[in-house]
Amino acid sequence: MTARIMIVDDDPLVRSGLRLLLGGDADLDVVAEAGNGQEAVDRYATDPVDMLLMDLRMPVMDGIAATTALKALDVPPAVIVLTTFDADDYVVRALAVGADGFLLKDTPPHDIVAAIKNVLGGQPALSPSVTAALIKQVVAGDAGAAGRTTDAHAALAVLTGRERDVAICLATGASNAEIAAQLYMSVATVKAHISHIFTKLGTSNRVQVAILLHDAGLA
């Protein structure tokens, strides 16, 4: 089934580029565009889509406010924030109001498509370059993190040595390809290890794994 996508950005050239990028994938169909958050919310009310690619800084209503409004609906759409800004507070605010992913606009095209499909499949998506920033912000704001060190070590004890190596790389924000290069293994093997890590730790994304590593003092 083809997923219906709305592109929300105040720059017409960005919207055009994303439309061309996604137009080459048979599973994705860009059915709407909006130049600001309010326009996106209004368009969604009359013609719902499966996902919105949402810029952050826009006139009238920014991406944070628009995402907040959309996620408050009874049947909210998936939202991936796609922006040039990777400051810690932007990452945290976007995810705090319910965004399903946070990607930088310089993310390689094939990674953007993959992230969209991951989110549509129920998995969060974060650019590797912003994962570390998010973890730093979360840990810094958690006064009880030090008290969870023992629990974190106990949780990580279920991992094999190689899975532990991969988990440590995840905490740095490394991509699958970067992890493969660092640990001298194939990308397919890295993906398999990550799947095993998620299952063993009861986590669903890299952020949760990275927080455990930080709590344990391993990253």
C-alpha cells in the first residue's frame, strides 16, 4: 500500500527537491505540500496523510507547534522533523511533542527514504549525528541517572562481547556503516547485532540503548 506524504517547508525549492526525491519510490506518494505549520494542520484536517515531513522554523506556525497540534488528534499522523538545525533543544523539543523522527536536511537521500519507511513501520528515526546530542541532553537533565548505574550494568550483562561493542558505538551516534567500519564487520551483521540488542534489552531504538550505556558509564 502506497503511503501518503505531506511536505511542510517554507522554502519552495526544498519542497520541490523532496518531492523529486520521494517521487522515485513506488511506496511513497507526495500528495500535499504546505508552506507553514498552520497550513499543514489545516490541510491535514481536510485531507489526512500517513506522514508529514516537517521543517522547524517557519512563519505563522513553526514545526514544533504544528507537530503538537497534529499529535493531539485522535488519530495522529506520523511526523518526521527534517531540518538544518541540530541544536540539543530542538531535538528534545521535537521528540517531546511526539515527533517520530528527527533528520537533518543533509542526510543522504537513500537514508531519508529508509527513515520514512522505518517510521511508517513503527520504528523511530534519528540522524546519527543528533543521537549523541539528544542523549547528552536527556542525561544532563536527569538527576537520578547516577542511581541507575547498577541497574544499567545488570541490564547490559545479557549482551555478548560483540553486541556490547556495537551498543557502545550506537551511543556515539555512529551509523550502521560507521559501526561496520570501526568493528570490521558487514553492515548486515551490524543490523543483526542491533536487532539482538533491542530484543535483549527490551528497547525499541538507539536512544534507549545509548541512555543505558551512559547510565553504566560506558559512553
